[in-house]
Amino acid sequence: MGETKTTNTTDGRGQTAVLVAVMNDRQDETQVTEYLDELEFLAETAGVRTLKRFVQRLANPNSRTFVGEGKLAEIAAYVEENEVDFVIFDDELSPSQIRNLDKVFSRKIYDRTSLILEIFAQRATTAYAKTQVELAQCQYLLPRLTGMWTHLERQRGGTGTRGGAGEREIETDRRIVRDRISRLKEQLKKIDKQMAVQRSNRGQLVRVALVGYTNVGKSTIMNLISKSEVFAENKLFATLDTTVRKVVLDNLPFLLSDTVGFIRKLPHQLVESFKSTLDEVREADLLLHVVDISHPNFEEQIAVVKETLQEIGAGEKPVFLIFNKIDAYSFIQKDEDDLTPATKENMTLDELKNSWIAKANTPCIFISARERINIDKLRKDLYGMVREIHAGRYPFNNFLY
């Protein structure tokens, strides 16, 4: 496949980018388009406007330049002609690929991982989040220093450094980054201890955590349940720092937390550095897994969240599936004489509810947080689940109910 797609070419304001992807034999055009839609949303979240998409069908990405020579020349010509600011690749690039691509493009190159790290850096507001993001960035940068001249601030003078004046600058850079990683890890350990004390001081209230793919409406649901004002917007990773609220439904108190959203190919450096933030998920008694039912690929998003939960050690937690955005759900109406089996694309919402979702053995509910549809039932169901957990923990304290 050698096609390109042009999008968003309305005006010349702001920074611009082209997106580059490889489609392998296991993927179809619909899936690749979906992945590039998400990459474009990531770019938009970072404040960058996408001008064009380049996709090449290859069994595997080219080990030297990700795409083949012909496609690379086509991309480079477009970038120069249109004065594009960034070239963004939809997979993580190896150090050698970055080195070779740097020779082709006189523009800043991002891969999916570095773009997500850039967004996290932009959106981090607290000292804790900033420290976590910087640690992830340093861990990503360290193996990629070879051949990439990064004008890092010289934190050590020429005298007294290992290897003397003859030491290669790249080795100095590596040592600076390693030292910075060590210091950041020490800072996080101190903050983690403080946060662990804070969690232990909350008593034995039942803990409930909102989890889900990024931008599915977790923060909006948090606001509805807790009747508070948690920051929510239609952008990826609107929430980086965990927000915890004490909620009382009828006469039953519990703690509700909202955490960072997950995403396909979430950089492992971020998962590692944010593990302490995700302690709220690991220590929760119940997970509210929010799903955007209107998203064409919501099943894959569910799988991504489950995989990430397993990775952080929370895969066996009790789960309440909340299918959000039913007001935006759409399907393709089948012809009456079409006898082919229904697919997800042409199922009504009722048919979808009675499909695998009904057989999954996981409690679920269909709501619209934006339109306030089924919110009372959400609160009622949540009350019942929290009450059951509380009663199991305090069997002689059921006078609450």
C-alpha cells in the first residue's frame, strides 16, 4: 500500500506534522486508519496539526529507515516542499533508525513513544507528575544518545571527570543522564513514602478506582458520582495525577480515585515511572472500567486496559464495566434481505447489549455521562457493590444499612 491521505489543510497557522505508518500482513486498512486517527489525536493534543499521512505496506518495518527508500524520498520531498515541522512515526523507532532518519530529515522526528512522553511533559502540573515524566524521558533517551547530539547541560567540569579531557562527549552525556535517572528515582522514593502514609491514613474505607482507555469520560463520571469538579476535557491524558475523593452514597462512604488513562503501546518507561501513581488501582477493592461504546474499536481498547492492568498487578480485581457515550453510538442499518451475520458495525445498541457483553459474566451498565442517561442506576448499582464489599469486611457493622 503506497497511498497517502491529506487532512486538515485549512490554514498555515501553528506547527505541522506528517504521520508515517507501516501496514503489515496482519492488518487491514481499517485498522491502520484507526491507529493513525489516534496518532493524529495525539499530535493534536500536543498542539500539532497533521497535514498528511504516509502508509506503506511492508511485512516488517525497514530496519534502517522504517519505510523503504522510495517512500522515504517521497516523504522527505513533501516535508521540504511544505515546510513541515515534525515527522511522526506510529511505532517506536530504534536508535539506529533515528540516526539514519536524522540524516534524511532536517526536521524534528518523533516516534509514538516520544510523542506520548512529550504530551505527558506538557500536561504534568505537580512536582510528582513532572518527576515521573522526566524519569521516563531520561530512560527513553539513554539508549538513543548514540549518534544523536543532544546539547545536555554540562553538569560536570572537564577536570575530575572519568577519562580526562579525552573522554568522548557522548560518554559524558550518558553519565549525565544516568546520574539524573538515579536522582529522579531517589526523589520518587521519597514522594512514594509520603503518599503511602497518606493512603494508610485514610482508614479502612472501601476503595474504588476508575480505569479505562484515555479520553473515555472517566473524569466526567468522577464528577457525577462524587459531585465534585475534576478537570475534564476532550483531549488525551487530561488526567495525570491521581485524584481521590470521599464519596457518600446514601449513608455509605467510600473513596473514589481517577487515574491516568491507558493507551495502545503505552511506553513501558511511563508504566514503570507511574507505577506508584497506579498504586491507587492496585490497592482498590473495585475497578470501574469505563469504555467508550461509540468508539469503533472499543473491544481492542478493552483488551489494552486489561493487558495494562495485568502488567501493573491489578488484573484479578473485581470489575464493573461502564459503557459510556451511548448518546454517540451509531451503526450501519442492514437491509432487510441481508442474511449475513450481524457484525459490530451494524448492530443496534440493544443487539450489542445482548451479544458477548451479556455473556461476559462481568457486571455492566450502559450510560451517557454527558447526557446524564442512566446515572441514577449507576449510583444504585455502585452502592450495592460497595455495600457488599463493606459488609464482607465488617460483618458486624451492618447497622449502616
